[in-house]
Amino acid sequence: MKFKIAVGAALLGLLVGTGTAFAVGSPDKGPGSKPQKETETEFGRTLPPIGYVQFCARLPDDNDCKPASARKAEALTMSPERWNLLYQVNTYVNGKIAPVSDQDLYGQPEYWAYPTDAGDCEDYVLLKRRFLESLGFPAAAMLVTVVLDENKQGHAVLTVTTKDGDYILDNRRNDVRRWSDTGYTYLKRQSASDPRIWVSLSKDAPQSSGFVAGGTGK
């Protein structure tokens, strides 16, 4: 716990030091905003991505791989401070990590890892999740999510579940959008009750472990 507090404080100081703009309030609560479906629909269990399976085989003690039988789904009550942190972490990681495919970086089509200076889309997700958890965001409210982008290519994003709905942190953009405003087709994500369990977000999603992406996600 002391380690998490120290990391969170150091990260918060670094974010403030970068001069990242503050964005107070929910991203889509302005005048004229249209009513939208707030949360993604789950359709039961499915197989996890092969990259996640291999990641947990290498790092079984990572928080994203440990059993969490007592964990409950959590929808965050958002405050201006929490919205600010989402924006800042998303922007900071997007600027810090250079987009490089797993094939170019590791010589493999799919390899999940915490990036230091370069990585694929799922690596951005892992680092954002780690930073946000160190800043006090509960793990059960931050779910690794696999989608198809507008080109029908696999891509990974981070879903943050709030009482105002599901929002997406994406390495392709710095703004935080409601899940239905991304233009993506949602395939699967981690279960809020146990990170090792994955649930389908599409009735027609293939029951395959598969790959997330063949490129950087940019």
C-alpha cells in the first residue's frame, strides 16, 4: 500500500509538471448532448486474447492476473478531480510511449508487456491501468477491452466503468469518450469480478483466443 501511495504521488506530480490541460466534468454533458446507451452489454464468458494468457504465464503475480473471487463490479462516482486524472493519464501515456508493433519490437505478432518507451495498443492499456490504480482508481472499474476499429482491425482500449456509463481511454486520441462514441465494434473485455475471466460484448464474437492487433493501434 505504501508503494502504491508513493507511486501515485510521484505520478501525480509528474502529470502536473507536464502541464497537461485540465478537463473538468463528464466529456459529453454539454448543451445539446444526445442520449446514448451508457454501458456495454455483456453476453457471457468467452476466451481471453492469447497475448493476455501469455502475459499472465510470464507474470502470474501481476494484479491483472491474480484470482479475485471477492472482487465486485464497481461503477465509479466521478468527480472533476477524477475526470482530470483520466485525461491526464491518457494524455501522458499517449505522449510518452511511441507506437511500435509487437512484431517490430519483440519479433512476435502478439506480446503484452508494460512499456517503457514504445509499445503496441495493449501495452498502452496496461500502463494506463497501472498508473490509474496507483492513483486510487479501483481495479474492478478498469477493464482491458478488445475491439475492431473502423478498418476491422483488432485493437485494445481501456474501459472505465462509471455511474455515468462506460468511457474509453485510447492510444489513438487524448480525449476520453463514451464507449458508443468511438466508432468501434466491441468484442470482449475482462470481467469486473475477476480479471482472468473474459466476457463477450457481441453475440457474434468468435469464441477464439486470437490476436488483438497486428499493428500499433495507431
